[in-house]
Amino acid sequence: MIASTAQGPFRILWLGEPDGDRFPAPGGDPISLAEAGDRTVRFGLTDRDGVSALDEGRARSGSGYDELYAVLERLLAGGTRHAGALLGPFGVRFVIAEDGDLPPGVVERLTEQLDLDRLPAGGLTIFRNAAVLPTAFVSANAPVPDHADPAAVEASPVVIASPLDGGGETYSGTADAQGTVVVAQQFDAGWRVENGGEVLAPFAGYGWAIAAPVQAGSVDVHFTDQWLRTVELYLLALLWIVALWVTRKPGSA
Amino acid sequence: MGHAEAGVGVRKLQPLVALLVPVVLIAGAAYADRDDTPRTFDAATEVRATSGAWFCPHGGGPEGWEVQLQVANPGERSATVRVLTLNGEKAGEPESFEVPAGGFLRIPVESRGRERSSMVEWFGQWVAVGWLAHAGGGEGGVAAEPCAPAAGGRWFLPDGATDVKGDHDYVVVMNPFAREAVFSITLLSERREPVQQGSLTDVALRPFRSVAFDVGDVLLGEPTVSALVDVSVGRVAAATLGVSGTGGIRSALGYLGRPAGTLTFPGGADAGQTRLVVMSAGDPNDRERVSLEGEVLVEEGPPQVFAGLADASMPPSSARTFPTTTTGPTSVRFTASGEDVAAVRRTFGVVSDQAAVTGGEPAASWIVLPAVAGEPSNPGLVLTNPGTEPAVLTLSYLSPGPADQIELTVPPGATVEAPEGFLRVAPEAGVWVRATSGTIIPAAASYSLGHDGFATYAVALGIAVPEGVL
């Protein structure tokens, strides 16, 4: 149902009782707990296809996860009615829980959000985020503070965003007007933004994402330190080969 | 077998091992059991709410109506509000306004169409929001009402009648969300059978739209017509709008979910006739009748029995109007024995116009939004104390009202009016009512316009300030 109602890349926020169980497929393992007394939940974040080996290899910590935790804490404590707007920069289009797998009061908290609309679904509790943003976009009117500023994000007008093509370490698209480009991945100094022949160092949009101010024209966002990771991988492979050769059984050849 | 010396050693260790093994096992089991008890989680960090919304199904008219949203900010920070007005067509762009700390703002909104509704989102600081509608274009009167702080799936709308020629009573339903809403309206009357008509069943309301239904189109000639809105998909907010052919309008916000068993309906300065409209929305197959009780809290003296409610009861899935007469500031305290019972108090102005007020429960801090549509005016503010202890109050204006404030004591079981001298200083400003001891229920009950300021009449319940929002 999710695949049929939404196109393009997006993320899913999985919620459940704080028991450490895996989420229903393809939710995978939880990341952590968002502690809020009786409303404490375990949570996970996946792309539309669920958890993959690539996700398993990535660190599940950092400023993005810290901010996601803060959004959940605010939501569960009743501090916002615009949780959809706060989850928008993470690219969260759906919030999903297994039926009966949420602590008392959490469904009510989700239901009272102005920008989360509950969808009928057998066996699952699904909320669709009306304020979702693409996982990589350029926008002329999105407020993108360089620090965590939930108040500014909550009060954001309806954001008009053009998604960028690509994925992984390269994204590209076109800005129709002056605005901001955002890639909803955790900030790293190795990212660069090319716009109008200029190479820009991004800032930490929303305090955690990759963002940069851009002028009208083509926009290209790419990760420049990939060679370092590639070398690291080759070195690791080489070490394995050496280790296997050293520990080979005599005469096994 | 084996080494003799070693055999002696093993035999010596056997009792020790036999003792140690169960001890270790028991200790391990105890530890595991301790570890299995559910851990407790840190309580939610105290978070001040930084955003929210009010839903205002105010309605409107074919032409000449003026509808204003009234926004009060009793907090110490300024608030940003975003206003989106809905009708049966695609919604326009929202408009944003700043409401300063301690300030009060009136925001005119579109008013053409019976189905007109508005959503007010607030950011940064909690605000109280209500509406004030002034009918025009051949229709007259003023209606004032607080907006709803939440939308949801079941609304009780007691106020309605279709037995007077030329009068029209509407149910206004708004869907301010990005998802379609589907709902059905059941009409209850003094007949035993609830009325469900095809045109009111499984009504699909598109996102960011509102709609109005004239209940007289379905059920005509009834002295009481109440509506139950059941939402099967999405969320809505709903209210009733009564338009009298002889001049006069009234609005009553619905109750979201089951109302409290005991509710108090403040009123005052009216012509003396009160009608308590009661709906019992229980299962029609349930044969048990709902028993009702009521008393009138007056200015001086003990509460009086609401004569019409003496030994009264109602069958489920029915609605009925109970009349009584009152003098001066009065409040009706109403108690129903069953669930799914809701009521609205309807009163009438001394010259013309009418008002409807929903019931409230006592609280210590209230915002009372004005029910005055312009000058000349005769503002009124009634305060009722249904408790058993005196309520000591401080009344102050929100800016641009003056810094004046007064103190007032409301005896237990009494209803009083705020001093006229205080209210005349700023009849079109919001008032913050704070109890330093006890609790109360306030309402604005005011006249305005015309030659002497008595042409229109409106009553609006105050808005309780939730704990922790300021």
C-alpha cells in the first residue's frame, strides 16, 4: 500500500513498545528508545524498501539521530501539534507501528498532530506525513536554519521543493530560483555543492543535514571523501587476503 | 581407579562442589529474575507546547456578513498565528499575524457562504481563539463562540429547531486536513427514531474544505433537532449555526466526544427565557432512559430547581428542549445519568437576537473573548462558581485594553456579573480571569449596535487556559 501511494525516495519512522523486538518486515531492528515515561517507544528509521545490508553497515548515531530523538521526545510529551513538519526534513513520509504495539497514549499523540493523517491499514497503524520533504531537494521557500530550531520548522509555510535526482554520494538537479539545497543525510565536511560554476562548502542544515544556499541554475551535491573510504575498503580486503594466506593449512594447496 | 592420593582429593572436594553448584544456580536465578523485572523509563521532559491549532466552524451568510476571529495571547512571549479560511472550494493561501505577549487581536476573515470555517494555527506561544459573527444582507444578529482546540471523530451538536417558519438551522462541518474526511450525520428529535438520510450518510469532504447542511431540509417541523456527526475516515470539527427569519443568529460549537456528566451553562442579561436543548445519543436499542437533573445558580440565595428538569428523563436517540425562566445573571448546572448526553443553553436578547452557549467545567484561569460587535454596546461578563468554596478572582484586560484590573469574589453556588464600570472601559478587548482561590466558569453575555446598543445579543463561554501553556 505504501509503495502504491507514494513515489520517489522517502523514509519510514517505525514505532513500537519499548521491548527491543524487531519491527514488522521490512522495519528491521530498532535504533533506540525515545524515553517519555509511560509513552516510551522504540523507534527505527528506514528507507522505503526497509533495512538493507548497506544500512547495517552505517553508523546509527550522530547529530541527525540526536535530532530525531528530540523530535520524538517533543511529540510524545505533547509539545507539538506539527510533528509532521518536524519529521519532514528527515524525509519521513510514513509513521508506522504494528497494531497493539504502541504504549497507551501514543496513538492519541500521533492522532492530534495536524499534519499526520491516519490511513486505514490492516494489522498496522499508519500515519502519512502531509508535510514531508524529499530526501534531497532544492527549495526557494524552505526555512533551513543552521542549527536545530524546531520552532522555525514548525511554523514553516507549505514548502515548495523540487527533488534532486541521484542517491548515495551524488545528487543533482536544478534550482528555479535562489534558495537552499538540502540532502537529508548527516552532515560531513567531505560533501561539496556545485552551483553556477562555484564549489560551496555546505552547512549543517537543521543542525544535522547537508545544506547550502544556491542560486538559480544547476545544482550538484557530491561526497568528495569517497576515495578515502574506498582505499580503506581495499586495505581491509588486502589484510584479509594476507591473514588467510598466513593461516592456510600446510599442503592444502 | 586412578591415583590413590588424587582419589582422596576428589572425594574431599565432592561435598564442597555439591554445595557450591546449587548456591551458584540459585544466585544466578535470583539475578536473572531481578533483571527480568520491567525497567522504568525516564518521564517525559517537561516540554512547553510550542504549536497548536484552533478550529472555527463559524459559518457565514450569502452576503453582508462580517466574521472576525478573536485571538488572545495571555503569555509572556509573542505568538505567530496562521489563518486559513475554508469553504466548499479550494482553499486560498493562509495569512500570518503576530499577537504580542499579553495582547488581543481581531482578524477579519471571509464570511460568504454558510459553510465558512477557519483554522488558526499558533506557534511559539499558546493563544485562545474564538469567533464573532455579525450577520448582514437582510439577516441580523451577532453570534460569538470559542473555537475548538481539537478535531476528531464524533461530534455532539444539540442545538437546533425546525418548527419556526423562516428560521434555518445549519450544521457546519470543516475538514482542515490534507486527507479526505468521510462522515455521517444522524438527526435526533423528540420522535423516538433517529433520522439518517442518504444525503447525510457517508458524506465525503475533500481536504481543506467545509460544508453546511440545513437540517430543515431533512427534518421539518420539529421543536428540537440535534445532530450527531460520526466520522469514519479522517477528522473534522463541527458547530451549529441558527439563523432566525425575524433577526438573530446563534452559534454553538459541538462537543468532541462524550461530554462530561455535569456541565454548567453561564448566562445573563437575557430576556428571561432559557431553553436547555438536550440530546441523548445512546444506542436506540437500549431501552434504559437517561435521567436528567438541573438547577439554576442565581446571584443571591441558594440554587433553584430547574423546574422543567424535575424528574425528567429521555429515551436514547432522542432530543428535547426544556424551557425555564430566569432573572438576572444565572447559570444552569445540568447533570445527566447516562453517557452520550449533550446540552446547549439557548437564551434571547431583550430586543431581538438570540444566543447559544455550550457547557463548561470549572477551572482557575480563563480567557473571556468579547461578544460585542461594535458601538454602542452594553458589555456583560458573568461568572459562576458551582463549587463549595468562594472563588477569589482577578480580572484584567489584554492589550490594547487598559492596565486596569479588579478583584472580585464569587460566593459558592452563585452567579455574578463583572462590574459594568470595569467592562465599559474596553468592551471590545479580551479579559483574563484568574482565580487565586477556587474555580469558576465565565462567559461573555453582551449587547451591541443599534440605537442604544441593544440591537444584537451574544453569549460565549470563556476559554480555560490549560496548565503549563504559559
